[in-house]
Amino acid sequence: MTSRIVDVQWVRDRRADAVVIEVTNARGPASIPGARSVYWKDLLWDRSRREFPTARELADRLHSLGAHADAPLVFAGDPPQFAAYALWVATAVGIEGDLRYLDGGTAAWPHDGPVIGLYRSVGAGSGNRVGADAAGQRWALDVASEENASRTADVSRTPLPLASPRFAEVVVGREQVRAAIDSPTVLLDLRSPEEFAGLRVSPSSEPVDHGAERHGHVPGALNLPAQDLLDPAGLLRPTDEITARIAELGIADADDIIAYCRLSHRAALGWLVFTDLLGDHRIRVYDGSWTEWGSLVGAPVHNPADAGELTS
């Protein structure tokens, strides 16, 4: 199987046809020249319910951003794990096509790099035409600048192909997590050590510590911080380093692995690393992750900070 993980040079070599979509944690213009930018919830969640869109809905959203069946689609995350989340959701709901993850995300692209693809940034104040879908949501449709007028996204191109959903292969829910406690299934927490230890419920990069009612982790879980998979620049570490780090966990004989984090973004990065880099398909992601589990009535929690288990 060809890896879905690509680097900047791979994209630059295909700049005539590659479609790049930035999946970000804030609404605004794209940072990669020629890319489209979309807030992750606008793309990957249902309009009103806390669930994924249908395959058709997601294909239509991607199509409105320039994606089509005849070109590779590269997700560039800001931060990088948001692109892994997009790939995971697309896999779960049944989106097919040549879907890729840009290693390092938007930060990996040189600021003086060439324009790629046929599409401009989408953001407030960019002069783009805005349309509304059936749910009344406003979607930015590209209106190219005068110098690129002949290269406007062609929405008549065939949307990405659809397949049967693969939820059971890549997604688990809270009842499966509950059943995994005290079982041979490995629970893998990809949050930071501070979150795992119960000192925080969100990463230290967040301005406000929020996301769940309780601190701690699922009882019996092992901690593999997603940051251990990345180098200081946000690029994936060499495969041998990642393999060695995972070997420290002692999970080689496990039949099943359930990964979670706070909102599933970092867990989705773990899923991508296991499946693409390591060829290990035992892993699935808990969709609700700690935001759900840490607020779920009756869900068991282990909090090392409260238990006095932390050492200075």
C-alpha cells in the first residue's frame, strides 16, 4: 500500500494538479500559496449534531474547496494533526480517492515556495463569493484574482468517489472504551504527560484549560504523547525512532489498540502513524476522546495528581 504521508517536495512536484486543503483551528485565509483553508469543524462535523457528516456531505464540501476525483488531495494541518483527523474522518465515512497528509503541516511549507494547484485562499476579506448550502451555512466559493481568472476551480469536475463506511474499522465509541478497561485491549492516550497526569484537561498551548469536567485518564491507559511522534519542527520522526518509542510501551502482543486524546486529533495522528508508517492496523480511535469521557456520568477516571502519585 502506498503511504498517504507526503512531504513538501512531493506536493511541489505535482503543483500543476495537486489540490491542497488546509485544515485549521481558526477560520481565515490559507498560508500556503494556492491552497484552500477551512476550519476543521466546518469541514468534518455535522452542522448541528456532534457527529461526522455523511460521505456525500463531506464529498460535496471537499468539492466546493476544489477537490475532485482526477487529482491528488493533500490535507495540510495547522497544527499538523488536523490533517490526520481529516484523513481519519474521510476513511470512516467512506471517501475514496488519492488522499494525502502533508508531513509537518502548513508550517513545513517555505514562505517563498511556488504557487501550487489552481486554487486561491478563502478567508474573510478576500473578495470571495460566498454561497449557502441547504442548511443555510455559508461556504466560500473561489473567485480568482484577475491574473488567475482562467484558473478558477471547476466545480463541474467529478467529486471524490464514495465507498461503504468503515466506522467499525477505525472508530470506537464510549461503550467499547468501557469494555476495554481491565481487558487485553490496549488503551493508548496520546495527550501530553500533563494531561495524562491530571494536571490539565487541555494542552498547554491552549489559552484556557478546558475540554472536560474531570482531570486524569481512562484507567489502565498507557501514555504515548503525540509530540513524541514529531520532531521540533512538527515533522514525523524517522520510522526507527517511532518504532523504538512504541516498543517501550510493551504492546506488541495486543490484539486491539484504542487511541484517544482530547478531541481525537492527536489520536488520529497516532492512527496514521500506526497504519501508514508501521503497517499496524490494530488501532482504532475513540471519537469522543477525553472531552466526552472526562465529562461522562459514571465513567471511571484515574487521576494521578489527586491520588498523590506524582513526584516532583
